[in-house]
Amino acid sequence: MRIVRTLDPKDFDIQQTRHDDFTVVVLAVLPDNVSLPMIQDPRKPQPVYVKLPGGEGEYGESVFEAAQRELDEETGALVEELTLFRVEERVNYDGKGTHLVLYVAGFVTGYKDGAGLKELGDEGEIVNRFKQEELPELVDLFRPHRAALEEVGFLPTF
């Protein structure tokens, strides 16, 4: 998916903004302040990348609602506040039209049912916890997510 353009996050209100075609990516810092929950989806084509949680927004959802739902479904983690830090307009997989990819960041404040981080997401995603110092060594870290982690300073740039 090729980036068409990067948009200014200040032009979006994640509590109110609703789009009919968007993907949300969630950088959720765990309570230790140095780890992130990340997923691998074995159902996706090879290679199976390590990625930040996220997915497609559902019709009528705000960006904030979609981010909360995706984070809960994939990891069991909950956040109360999120900050939008990157917005990309990308070409759709079929090459026809574009959609928005919205990157949000926040701190995990709890877990669904107090159960802690899931081992498997609701759709079979493998959930792992990676410390900040482990991230540069991940050769299978999804490239757009690596760039987002570098942008916010959670991952050093090379």
C-alpha cells in the first residue's frame, strides 16, 4: 500500500471524526512504561509480521471507538485517552481509491475483566509483549509500524 500523502493530525478530532473507510493503528504503552503489546496474525500471507494492534474502523465508529475496540479484541488491553500522531492516505490493496490510516498512542490503564494481556486475540492473533530495547532487533517488524515507532521516539532511527 503506497502512501499518497501524510495529513496533519491536528485536522482530526478522534472523538468526533467518523470516516467510512479507515484503518486505525494503536501504540499502547503497557504499565511498565517500556513495553508494547504487539501481534502476529498467522492467517495473513507470509511473512507473518510483528505489528501494532489495529484494524479497520466499523461504519459509524469514531477513530477513538475503533482504536479501543481493536485494542480490546486483539490484546485485552484498555486505554482511556489516545493521541492521534500520524495520518496517512494510502492506496487501497486493489489499487482503486484510497483510505486513511490513523496512528494513535496512549497508555494502557487496565485489562478487560482484569485478566491481563491476552495470549491470543479474538481472531487468533498471537499477542506478545516487547520491551523498547527489543524492538530494534525485530527483523519482522512491519515496516510502516517501525516508521511510526521511530517518529514518536519509541524506537531509535538508523
